[in-house]
Amino acid sequence: MSLPGIGKTDQIKANTKNKELKVKDKIKRIFREQFLKEPLMVFAPGRINLIGDHTDYNSGFVLPAAINRGIFMALAENGTDSCKLVSLDMGEAVEVNLKNSLRPTNTGWANYIIGVMDGLRNQGLEFNGFDAVFGGNIPIGSGLSSSAALECAAVLGISRLSGNEISENDMISIAQKAEHEFAGVKCGIMDQFASIMGKEDNAMRLDCRSLRYEYLPLDLKDCGFVLLDTKVSHSLGNSQYNKRREECCEGLNTIRKKHPKASSFRELTMEMLEDSKNELTEKVYNRCSFVLEENNRVIRAGAYLRSGLGKEFGQLMYASHEGLSNLYEVSCCELDLLVESARRLKPVYGARMMGGGFGGCTLNLIANKGKEKSISQLRQSFETAFGRKPGVYEVNVIDGARII
Ligand code: ADP
Ligand code: MG
């Protein structure tokens, strides 16, 4: 039931705001108790990607939006040469001595922050010893990019603490480099870009080659985005992710021998790919044709967005899933079942797996009319097939990383 004078969407926004305040207050309180200081508070969001997966590292287009789930971090300088990093969600702490060179540790989550510290140093942005406590309201390892949220909270927090001015572009590239070099995932630029550059009620169409972007307003009066979480952890995914990257590279290098103009996937055409089909393995051919098709879908999706979200946009989401599952082979049976079930429900305009793959969430675009029933039917199908409940998250699109 809505409160008088408040529409349903506003009320959902107000409720989620309350929940966010609770996480923020908890982290602040724990920081104060542990370090007896007033911290600087930072929030960096995770993201959804409306369409365009595995295109970012192939010089293509993506269409992400920052969401109201992410990482909250409390930080303050401590007057020493060491940094104490406390992860509330993992219940662990790691100490880093700034007098030593910064290296990856055996503690996975700490590497995202230490990688950022290393990146800041390499840019000549020195900082003093600090303490940090962080935690989130974003599922970890579910394809909503908790890793980028963590890196972006760290890069904004640490640079601000030391009074260093740093551009948004530098923050994005330091965060991405931390993931490459300290976490060992050769990710594209999309996740960090979305976490820093997000804008309320807007998606961003980003050209991952030039880093040019435009905001595209999301008209969410009649429908909304709902995430269904398979809760399958994509731990296998990181190595497979890097493998897909290599396969695309292999394809491009082979095609380039015949078509030297194809210096990246942007110059590559379907004709060039067909022309080189005999020189490519079936697998590599499929990977390349997925990337070309997916890029094309992002461009078409942007045009549909301008006339409003609806069935046409949804059809592109279903087509994207099919490509990810059959050609790029990064789906899994849980994701496929959720998308197949969604296809049978009229109020669900579109659904697709999202992110690196091998688990995590599906993104569903659902008409407000019939939304609750559709969600419960999707839940039921999942439960019948796998004997457990999926996670369900309704998300709002919000601004990027900020001091709070
Ligand atoms: P995704 O980015 O899709 O959520 P990743 O596998 O890329 O999944 O990143 C997940 C990793 O990021 C975790 O294993 C952990 O190391 C780190 N991480 C993310 N969120 C948190 C958190 N709230 N607390 C501690 N570590 C986190
Ligand atoms: Mg990630």
C-alpha cells in the first residue's frame, strides 16, 4: 500500500534508501568503535548491464547503469606507515606496510584494495597510513560487479583522504588495473566505468575503444529491472573469462592475415569473418560471430531506449542470452532455465544472463502490471528444477561513486 501522496516507485526508493542508511551507519559505527575516529564515508555502486556482454574487452559497446547496491567504506588516516583493512562481510582484517613494495597477498578481497593503492602510487599520488572498514549490500560474485564497487570505493576514498585531485578517468583505469594485476582478472573497462560514472535513472552507452559515452534516460514508468540470482558462484568463471579473451584475440589475429584492415573487432565485418571461416576453429568462429552480433545489438538497443523500454528492447535481451549461451558458451543450466521460464511469461519483456557468466544473475525487464506474479512464477520454476530458492532483487538506477 502506498502512503498518501507518494507513488509506488517513490516508495520503493524510500524503502531502499532506509536499508542503505542502515548498512552505512553500521560500518561507520564499527569504524568509530575500533579506531576511535570520525571516518570519511564513501559509497561505490555495482552495476547492471542492459545489453552488451564480453564486448568491452573487444573494443565494442556496452550499456550499463549503476545500481543502488554496492560497497560502503569508512576510512581515516592513522599517522603511521601501515594500513589496516577490515572486511566486515568476510570477518577478516589485513595489515599492509607502506614501507614495503605493494604485492598481491593470499587474501583475495584485500588484493582489490592493495592493487588500487599500488595504482595510486604508480601515478605519483602518495598517501599516508590509513585504516579502512568496509562492507556491502551487493551480492558477492553474482555478476553485479561487487569487485569494481570495492575497487572504486577504495580509489575514491584513499585519494580523497590524502587530498589528491584525481580525474574520473584515472580512477577508472587505476581500478581496472588493480583487477588485472592484483586479482588476475583481465576484465574490460565497463564495470569500473559504470561504478564511477553512473547517473540516476540513466543508462550509459559507452564506446570501450574511445571511452566516449552518452547518457540515455531510462523510462521506467511502466516496467522495471529485476535480478534473479542463481546463487551459483562463478569461481570457474575467472579462468574461462581470460580464455574467452584469448580466443577472441586468436580469431582476430587469424582474420587479420587476410584482412589487415581489421585491427580490432570494430573494423571487423561479418563478411571478413565468413571469408576466414575455413582458417578458424568452429569455437573461435562462434566467439567472433557472437561479439559482432552483440555489438550490433547494443547499437540497436540504444535506439530502442530512446523510444522507451519495452518489447523490442526485451527481444534484444533474449537474443543476447542465446548468443552468450550457444556461441560464447558462458551460461550455465541455472541461468538458461531462468531465461527459458521468462520467455513463457507475457509481462517479462526480456531476460538475459549478465556479466562474466557461469552463474550469477539474470536481468529481467518486467512490466509493472503482472510483475509480482511473474517473479513468483520464475521463483517457482527455479525451485522446482533445482530444489532451492533463487535470490530476487529489484534495483534502482543511481549516481556513481561518491563521498556520503
Ligand atoms: P562480482 O564482481 O561479479 O561480484 P567477482 O568474482 O569479480 O564477482 O568479485 C568478487 C570478489 O570481490 C570477492 O571474491 C571478494 O574478493 C571481493 N569482494 C566483493 N565484495 C566484497 C565484500 N563485500 N567484502 C569483501 N570482499 C568483497
Ligand atoms: Mg567482478
